[in-house]
Amino acid sequence: MASRIRMASRMASRSTTTIASKGRELRLAVFECENLQEHLRPSVFERTGGYLQLLQSAFTHVLHNSSSLQLRSDCIIAHHPPHPSSLSLTGFDTKAGEYPSDLGEFDGVLITGSLSGVYDGEPWIQRLLHEIRILDERKIKTVGISFGHQAIAQALGGHVQCNPKGSEVSVRSAWVTERGQILFNPLKKEFQLHYHHNDAILNLPPDFWVLASNNVTEFQSIYKPYHFLTFCGHPDYSHTIEVLEQLLEYDRQKLWVPEQLIEHGLATLSQPTDYEWVIKQISRFYLGDFDKLAESALTSSTVNN
């Protein structure tokens, strides 16, 4: 289980939000890796939708309230506002073999969570790993969330398996590394997100930076300059916590997570998180801010291995 979840639409669907800004439109292809409708009560799914709707809702909220997140003056990139003027998300059902016919139509890709494990060997997962390698070859900016985080690592030479240190559910903290301090803006020493995973990246693929870590999952956020940014946690769940509440009950039925951990997860579900900050970092990555800062750091040799 990576983040045991999937998208609602069987066919590609489009949803666009516009805000008043001098930025530009950001067009993202969302690789949907689970159908949440299969795991949520109908009344809950009717309110929340699947991954595409969850991401649209979370991004829209952050873009409309972007002024509340102030950037460090030393990290502002003059050519890129901290957020796009509008956001267009197009969903593709990877379990049904749906992928963009032309990646050139998009500014980047976002890979969602799933109830599957990246090592399960199912044909749709093998196809996804192949597509990720194509994204790498073509230098398409790609973000991975939970299962997507793990799939990117697995596809590019890392190793994912059941986490020997246990599951992470509900609200957890991650500590920002030295490399994360170079890229994240505004800077935080640690951040909180909602989590839902039994698996973890145990070996990092080549050329990736570790941006955040904790005592259960070493690789909480990773970054490959110019190509990939991933987070182990779920900013989409943090914006709409009733989805995770339902999934924890589903875990209970399937005996996927120890009862004590489920009870703790449900009890801490309403704790505040930094999901708005995480979505801000994702937007900055797509707009190129991370790459400029990474290039500057590499040129000045301020990044340690």
C-alpha cells in the first residue's frame, strides 16, 4: 500500500480554475492511479470526488490565497511569479491505460496516490514505470504524491518495499534537510502533512536530492534537478480530510493497518498541516524556481552529498 487510493473518471476529464494574477496558465496532466469511488461511501464521494477533484480543490484554494504565503526575498525569481495565473488539470486513468497523446500540450505531469504497491507487478504499474522513464528522458517536469513518489523512485533505479519501520497514517512531521533549505521558500525547518502508506523508498535512485526526512520514512521528499519533485505525504488529503477518514476505515476492514495505529490516526486527523506550503512548493517547481536555485547552488558548490 502506498497511499491506497485512485481517480474517479474513467475517461480523461478537464477542470480549470483562474485567479487574478500576472502569472501564466499552468497545464498539468494528472496520472490517476486509483479510483476513489470504489473505496468511499457514495455520499462522501459525491462531495469530494476523486483525485482530480481533490487536487483541483486544494490547488484552487492555495492559488486564491497565495498572498498569505510570503516568500523569502533572497529566493524570489524575478521572471516567475510564485503562482500561475490559472491552472488546468487533465486526468488520465492509468489503470485503464490512458496517457496523453501529446505531452507537449502540458507544462508538467502529476502522479497521484494508489492502493497498490509499485512492486506489485501488475501490467498497468509496469506501463506506468515505463512512462515515467519516458518523462525522465524527455525532461518533463513531474510531481509524485505518495504512490507517485514511490513509483518515480522505483522506475528510475531506486528500491521500494514494505517499510520495515512501519506505516505512517494521519498527520506526521518531516524535517527539512540542508538541500531542502536551499530550495523551499518560505523556509521551514519541518512541515506536517497527512499520510497513508505502508511502503517506503529504501534506496534512492541516482541524481536525486533528499529534501525532507523523518524517523520512520527516510526519503520524505526528493528532487531531481530539472525533472522531478516528490512528497511522501498527501496535500490533497490535508485539504479534504474526510477522504482519509474513510480510507482508514477501509484499512480497518482489510486489516492493512494495525488497529491501534488506525485509532491514533482517526484521533489526530484534524490536526493542522502545512499542505498549503507544500502546494506552493509544487507550483514553484513547475514554474522553474527550484531549478534556478539548484543550478546556483551547484555552481557555487554549496550542496553537500
